[in-house]
Amino acid sequence: MFRLLKYANRYKFFAFISPVLMIGEVIFELLIPQVMADIVETIRLTETASDGLKNQAVTTIFSLGMKMLCLAVGSLTCGGLAAITASRAGMGFGASLRNELIKKVQTFSFSNIDRFSTASLITRMTTDVTTVQNTFLMLIRGLFRAPIMMSVALAICIRKSKEVSSVFAVSLPLIIIVLAIAGPVALKRFKIMLKKFDSFNASIQENFANIRVVKSFVREDYEKKKFGKANDDLMKAAIHAEKIIILGEPALMLLMFMTILAIMIISAKSIAEELLSVGEFTAIFTYIIQILMSFLFTILMIAQVFMSEASAKRIGEVLKEEPDIRDPENGLDRVADGSVEFENVSFAYGNNNNVLKNVSFKINPGEMIGIMGATGSAKSSLVQLIPRLYDASEGSIKVGGHNVREYNLRALRDAVSMVLQKNVLFSGTIAENLRWGNENATMDEIREACRIADADEFVTSFPDGYETDLGQGGVNVSGGQKQRLCIARAILKKPKILILDDSTSAVDTATDARIRDGLRKKIPDTTKIIIAQRVSSVSDCDRIIILDNGAVNDIGTHEELLARNEIYSDIFNSQQKGNDDFDLQGGVE
């Protein structure tokens, strides 16, 4: 955990001043028992004193009471200010950690994210950061307070009565032994519990993200059982982790109560033998309570450190993760044109087998290229290599005549617009979503992009038009409307290369044709790469690339492939047969 403290540098003033104030609080608290002892002794002496001495004693008691009140107010003031400054440092440390994590994750390539999983990253940024933050806060408040309170109070007790203080020579080592045994076991169990948190969060995330699919297939009971299992696994892991603390706490409390009992017995004997006054016993007993409370707080701090160590390690794993893809030295800042060239490219996810094998082709600027192939033929994997969302395992990829590794990532990705298979819209208005493509876009530019994507008509039919609020994920528009808005957003970026990854699957063929016609006529200089399942979506492309099991099977026009390529002609014939069957049953062509 201490490796993460560099992220608290912005709040080091508060982290420094809080312990100083805590020391002030401790000093005030250590003076109070002696004043209490003086008050008790003064009261005891008045029992046999004359009236004159009694009146004088009242004045003395009042004076001592005021002194005690001032010490209590001083302790309260220092403690309150220490708590405020510690909270500022602790909460600031947590905020800095979250900022560093999000900045780090933003630099990750897709392969980096694949190694952690989204659910695990969420857990690390929420649960783990909160655990580390709370530990840091506890350390600020107790790291100096508890040891100083404990050592000074113990020294005072020894000075006042060695016999009474000798009890600690037995009890404190026993408590330390209990901690030494329980600590490592607790750390191991908390690591397991945090992994269960990842699985639990993944279950929730998957359920909420796909709630419509769950309901449409009437799988609520299945999801309840799946969630229940994840919840039970987390509960069992949490109980297993907490058990060591739950069982250890009574043992520690037993040792503490036995310590107090032993001290009281020895003190009573010393008072009876007039080796210890009642006032001194009052002071010693108060110091003993301070010692035990400080020791208990130290135990809690150590337990919290053990608990947070697993979280700190998980946070450190993210912060130490080196992005697989980064800017080159003296990288290029401009992409000349939309040409794309693959030369003997192979690609694999992690250490798995290649999903792309020895792929080679060249696309000229402004061409409209279709990509087709069976499910699992690595069509999406291929296009994700162009803007370096992943890096090729072998071979080279050129954009604008240069290897993609020679470009600064921002320059390369600014030149490439992708509409992914999963269409994502964010909370906000339609206009705000579209400006993700170009934050400075005017309304005229936005409307023109929507006309090309065949979206302007349905957007303007909404009462608020382009100022219509979209729910998270665009839940209040249809699948086809969402696809068209995502295409418009990509067009608004004015890219050199536009990639549509099965991005018209939810629109009818007539709308699909209008979108392609708009792309060809309105942005002729932009290279357009269209991945599709329907032959009608690519039939008018300049060329079509056929992928089969991750390799290029053929490249040609619609007519050429229909005449010579078995895969393409089979897809075409099966889709034509489907249309004929639909027409024979009374459908509309």
C-alpha cells in the first residue's frame, strides 16, 4: 500500500498537519488523568480536614476542574481539526488514485483491457480504492497518536507503580502473538474475497447490460439463480475472510479484560498496603484505559492494512500495466490519404492461435470495399488493426503509405472512423452525441452528416429534434435509428477512412442502399470499408474481400465473385432463396 502514497503528494500538507494536531490532542489527554488524580486526592483529604481547609479545598477543586475543562477543550479542538485535515488528505488521496486509474485505463489498448476485464477494472476503481483510502485515513489519524499515547501512558504508569505496570509484560506479547498468527491468514482470505467481487460485479454488469434479452427469452429465473450463486460465493468468501477477525476480536477483548482485572487486583492490594493512593490509582486506571484503547486502535490499523494490502496490489497491477500500443518516437502527425495495405498480416489474441493468417490486400484512396465471410472469420479483428486498436502479430499494415506503427496514435485514429458492431450512444442530447465525432461541428454540418446516414428525417420528427435527450445507451431510439446516428457521428469526424462493422444490420435494404449511395456521392474521397452479412450491403462496392477462417479467400467485384467464388455464391443464393420464400408467403420485396 505504501507504494501508492506518492499519489497523495497534492495533499501532503493536510497529511502532515493532521498528525501534528493529533499529537497536540494526545498531550492534552495525557495531562487530564493527573488532574483527575489531584481532584480525587483533594476530595479525600477534605474528609478529615477543618472547615477552613474544606473551603480552601473547594477553591482548589474548582481551579483543578477549570484546568481539566481547558485541557478537554484543547483536546477536542486539536482532535476536531485533526479529523478534518485527515479527511481532506484521505478523500483527496482516493480521488487522486481514481484519477490516475482512469488516466491509465484510457491509455490501454484493447488487449490490455482484455487482460483485466471490465468488471475487474470497475471493482479496482471503486471497492479497492475505497479500502485503500480508508486505510490511509486511519493511518493518518492513528499512526502517531496510538504509539505516542501508548508509550507515554505506559511510561507514566511504570513511574507511578512498577507492580501494576508489570501486568503488561505478559498481556502485550500475547496480543502480538495473536496478531502475528491471524494477519497473514486474513490477507490470503481477503485476496480470494476480492476476486469473488470481480465475478459478482461481472454478473451484475452482464445482467443489466442485457436486460432486454433476458426478458425477451423469459430467462429471469435463470439470471436470478446465476446472480444468487455469485452472491452466495461472495458471501461465503467474505465470511471466510471476516471469520479470522471475528474470532480474533473476542480473544483480544478477553486478554484486555483479564489485563484490567489483574491491574485492579494488584492496585487494590497496593492501596490496602498504602503503597498507592486512591488518586494515583485513578490516574493509573485512566492511563491503562488509554493504553488499551490505543493498543486496540493499533490492532485495528494493522488489520485494516492487511485487508487493504490485497486491494493495493490490485490497484498497483493496473497502474504498472504498460500499454501494449503507444506513440513512437518522432511519430507522424498527419495521414496523407485513405489508402490501406496489408502485407502478410497475422494476428492472435494474447497467446491463442492466430485468428488472421497471412492476410494481404491493398485498398486505394476513396474506394468502397466490402468484407464478407462466415461468422468467426475474423472480419472485425481485421479492421480493428487499421487504427491500432490491436497490433498485428506478424506482417505490416500501411495507412496513407506509412506503417501504422509510425504514426502518433491521435493522428492515426483521427484519420479513421469506426462504427463498431455494438452501437454505443451516451446520455445527453442527440446533438451532443453526434459532436463526439467533431466537438466543434455546426448544426449545418450535423444535419448534413445525418442526411448522409439517412437519420435527419427521423431526428427532426422528434418534438425536440436534435436536442432530444437520449437515455443511457440510447434506450429511447430503435436499433436501426441508433445505427444511423452512430454512422452520422463517424461521418462528422471527416475521416480519411470510414469503417462500418455490420453497422446497417438493423435497417431495411432500402435504407441501407440510401446510406451507401450517400456515402459514395457525398464523401467520395473517403475510403469506405463495409463489413456486412447481407450481399445487398456490399454488392455495389468497388471490390469485395472474402475471408474464410481468417485468411483471404478471394477479392473481386460482385459479378466476378458470383461467377467464380463458391463461398460468395453460396451466401448470395441462400439469401436470394430466403427472399423468394418470403415473397411466396405474401411478403413485400
